[in-house]
Amino acid sequence: MTTKHLKRPVLLLALLLSAIVGSAAADKRDERRPAKKKVDESARGVLGSEAQQALAAVPNETTPATTRFYYKSNEWRHDLLRPVLAGKGGALVGIAADQNYTMAALAGSELICVVDFDKRIRMLHLIYGALIPAAETPEALIAFFKDDKSAQAKELIRKAIGDAGDQSFSLQLYDKHRKSWLEYLEQVKGLVREGKPHSWLSDASLYAHVRALHQNKRVWAFTADITGDQTMPALGEALQRAGATVKVLYMSNAEQFIRYSKGFIQNMKNLPTDPQTLVVRTMRHKFLPYAEDDRWAYIVHDFPDFIARLETRAYGRSFAFASDIAAGGSPFLGKDGLNRITAETPRAMAAKKKNAKSVEGGAP
């Protein structure tokens, strides 16, 4: 055999040994390299200590007392949202009561942060946080609002809520609203559409997801002015530190009570989001059909487009979006009560304002 014939096997062997050595060296480098920080992937795992510390540092704002306490949701058609929320994961930032739990469970959210102008809503979620971990089933949770379980429920609230002021206030709310709260929870448990349960209390798997979130320090509630300069900026920073991505921003109908100020826009931009983040809101407007057996039109809005429209400064109030949806017609205007806004939805309000300025500028 000639030297020429020997060269090829020797060369192949050398290349193979080099690949093995290189792979081992790479493995060693990976062992030395710190793991990339990311939010915990499972609702079953306790939220990391750094994330908990960041969220615990978010301040609660002092807000004026409100006359109405919305501890009961009046939205009943979250089943419409199931296809658009499915598989979202990440964090849900939302306003109001337990409808956040249904949407978080439908989305497979790993973290819930509730922000509400009414300080009683924070207490509401503290009460849930005390009772849900102790209730293995929806039936067991509902039982805590019945006469024969109220003493046990109050003891759980006392133990779970350490702050004396929060504890006292929460117990007062529980005592005052317990009976009507019981009726409401039984109604939520009965939510079924076309034979399919679709609330966090009517679907055992959805309840299990919500319970796991509560058990593992993944439900946080704050008193906040969403246009303000305290809680919302701090929450955005805390979520960044936690490595969380907000995948669902649930506004309920709160936007109808505010103007889209510079502060509000900045608060929205400070939230850690991605191109797939969705805004979910409810609205009553003559341009929009309401969902059957409900009093609301539901709107799902792509978050990047939400910010883009706000930055035109043509949108002072949320009702302007109804004009855009109506101008787009189908497929944006949903006859079933579910409406969409994407980058393809006409910017009717922005165009109207632009035309008005052009006419004004051209006047003698």
C-alpha cells in the first residue's frame, strides 16, 4: 500500500478526534457559562426568589375611594377568547376580579399581575390567595363562602395575610360580601357553552392551573393608577428583572374612564412584551355587536399596533378604536362579539384627525 493510500484514513481519524475534543471543550465552556435568566416555565414551580423580591418591591398607590366594588365580573363570554389565548404562556397583566383567572388559565399563563384603581380589588386577590391553595376543587373553594365554612375561611385569611391592616380589611370584605359572593361563584362554576365548560371554576383543569399559580407565588395584585408614575413604572421594571414577558394585557373596560396620556403610553411601553402580545378589552359601542348572552363587545388588539396607534396621538380615548373596527368591517368586526385590531385594520380615527388638520391648515 502506498503513502497516498494511507493519507485519507489518517486524515479522517484526525478530524474525528478533533471533533470529539472540540465538543468536550465546548461542554466545559458551557458548564462555566452562567445560564441565561428566564422566567420559570411551569405554574407548578415556585416563582424564583429574585422575581418575588422584585414584585414585592412594587409600591401600591394611594387612590381615591370608589363607590362601586367590582368583586364580581359581569363578563360571561371568555369562551370567545379561547382560540386567541391558547398557548400564550408568559405573564398576564390585568385589571379587575377573577375573570383574570379564567383568561390566565386559557392562556397557560405563568404569572398573573393584577393592577386596579380600587384598593379593594387587591384585597379580593389576597382573599383568593388565602383560600384557593386550601381548596383542591372548585367545589371546595365555593364551600368556603358558605355559613358552615366561614370560620375556617376567616382563619385561613388571618394566617395568609400578615399585614394587620390588610388582614382586618380583607376580613371585613369577606364578611360583608360573602353571601352574594357565594351566589356569584356558583354562577361562574355553571358557565358552559355548547357543552364545554369555559371558566376557571367550571373546568377542573383551568382551576388546577389557577390553584398552582396561587400556590407558587405567581399571583400578585397592586393598587394602581394605570396612567400614574408610581406602580406601573415599577411593575414594568420588576417584570423585566423577573425575566417575564407580558403576553396578555387585559384592560376590561377601564380605558373608557381614562385618556391616553403621555404617562399612560409610557407605562404601556415599559411593560416587557413581544410581537405576539395581545391586548384584551371589553367595550359597549353602537358600532360593535355584543356577544350573545352578554352585555359586552370583546376586542383583541395586537399590542405593537396598540402602541403604534397611540403614538399617532390621534387616539385620545378607547372608543376611537370602535371606529377603526367598523371601518375595517369583516374580518375585524366580529358578528359573534369578538372583534380584532391588527396592523391591517384601517386607522380611521387617525385619518379623520389628519384630514381635519389639513382643512384647518388650508383655511384662509
